[in-house]
Amino acid sequence: MANAKNRSSEDTTLGDAPVDLDATPDVVGAVEADAGRGGLARSASLEIERLMASTLAPGLYLVATPIGNLGDITIRALTVLARADVVYCEDTRHSRTLASHYRIGSPLRPYHEHNGAAQRPRILAELDAGKRIALISDAGTPLVSDPGFKLVREAAAAGHRVESLPGPSAALAALTSAGLPTDRFLFAGFLPPRGTARRSRIAELQTVPATLVLYEAPQRLVECLEDLAAGLGPRPAAVARELTKLHEEVVRGDLVTLAQKFAAKEVRGELAIVVGPPLLGAVTDDAIAFALRAALADSRLKEASRSVAEALGVAKGRVYEIGLRMKSVADDEPDDARGDDRGET
Ligand code: SAM
């Protein structure tokens, strides 16, 4: 079995000499002068050569790969993939495009949600035998809405080195381009595809005091945005589509407007939804009850809750709950003190 070590498998030295990142003034000048003469290509290939010549310790390497643009891969990721004894991926045909582009000849083998249970003992045996195993997914960071968590858990429990090579992830690319607060965010993955389950998951997210990042399929975008708008109110949001690709776009607006915008056109490609944190803070239950009383004058509780939620930027479920409480208080009052009850339950 491989021993887990504390230090990284590749140290930050050039040959035997440690890189002194503070001693740069002369280097910066030299780099600028050299850049136009292919200096960048030379430096990058030197770094590749250096890493290729270094020893890659046995262990499991989680390697982030591009989410569209093949250029979005780190030098270290390339050299780990090139030196790995086996690269496990979701779909070998898909990952061959990346491997061929960079002429990486390491064997590709499938690891996905349908064969994971059968493959794990084999991978653990390979780790026991001192192999260097890389795990990638179809795109982005493995394990992020992709397979790998159980493999990491078992490899770590068996004492193997597990190293993550950070790089692209649609979640972070979407978050950073949305123009919404980034100090706290919750990655909520894919919401359930069915309406009822999706709406109850959204209800769970209503009070999360953070920006939300979600993945969604293009054919479900509009219904998902509609449910988000109904459940969370008109919060500021963004749909980040085809990031790093030719037709990349980030459409920003509140959830209601976005739902309307996307309903009017065919949605294609891969996308992520980013929703700003709750606007509520300042909106008290009393303020909601006040607005609700007015709205109930000419509509039923359901419609009134929806319009108040939209007007105040609060969750419809919260307004409805307050409406129900108001109604039960009214029901407890003597008949002559009762206002207009429209029989809504
Ligand atoms: N592991 C990947 C990552 O780190 O981003 C995500 C895998 S998940 C199965 C795939 C989902 O990510 C897509 O359905 C889409 O929601 C999102 N996605 C992937 N690539 C994207 C892109 N280029 N632009 C926007 N969203 C993307």
C-alpha cells in the first residue's frame, strides 16, 4: 500500500534550485523582452519538461479538465495525465478528444455511476500496487456533480495519497461572471427534474443566506426559472450559458424577467443558474401581513401571496404561511369581529 505523505508529489523547484518568487525584477524585464520571440512557449515547454522529468508519486490524482475551451487545462494537469499509469474517465470516447489534442497516450478506462461499484476494488488494487491513477470527468472538476466521491473516500480510508489538481468548473465560472455576491455561495447541483420535488427543494433553499449556484439542462431551464421565481421571489440572478465556448453568454436579470426572456426562445447548450442571496433582511412579517391584507381585498390567498411575494421580493411560501396564520387567527375570532373570509385553505 502506498504511504500518504504530507508534501506535494511535485515540489516547486527548478532542478535542484528552489524558485525564489521575490527575486523577480530582472526576470520580469527578461520575460517581457523575450515574450515576442516565443518566450512564453519556451517557458511553458520548459515547465512541461521539468514536470515530466520529475517523479510522480503513487496515488489518486483528481484532475480538472476543460469545460469547453481545450486551452483551459493546467500544465500540471497535462503532465499528470501523461505520466499516469491509467486515466479513469466517464466516457473514454469523449476523453479521447482531449487526450489526442495533447498527445497523451496513457490508457483510458471508464469510471462512471453505472460501473463505479465494480471498478473501485480494481482501482484500489492498482493503488495498492503503487500505480499512479488519474480520475477525470467529461468536463470540469471531477466529483462536482460527477462521479468520484466514493472512490476518494475509499482510497483515503486505505491510506493512499489523494491529490486534487484544481482547474475549470462551470460552477465557479458561472458564479464569478454573474455579478452577484461571491463572499458566500451554496452550490446546489442539479435540482430534481420533476416539478413537485423541484419546488420542495427550492423551498429548502429559500432562507439560505448565500448566492446559489445550480446546474440545469437547457430543456428544463424555463420551468426551473419559473419555479425559482415563484419560490424565491424576483431575486437578481444570471444564466451562464456555454461558458468558455464560442457562443458563451451570461444573461443577467431578476428571476421573473429571466424566466420570461428564456421562455421566448429556444435554449441550447450547457448552462448554470446563479441566484443572488435573499432580499428579505429588512422585510418583516408585519410588513408582509400589511401588504397581504390589502391584496386579499380583491384576490384569493394564492394569488395574493404571489403578488405580495413579487412586490416585496420575498418567498411566496413565506407570504402564504403568514396568510394561513392570519386566517386561523380570524377563524378564532367571534363571528361579528370576522372580516371577509373567502374560504381559501
Ligand atoms: N464537473 C463539472 C464541473 O466541474 O463543472 C460539471 C459536471 S455536470 C454533469 C455538467 C453540468 O455542468 C452541465 O449540465 C451544465 O449545467 C454545467 N456546465 C458544464 N459545462 C458548462 C459550460 N461550458 N457552461 C455552462 N455550464 C456548464
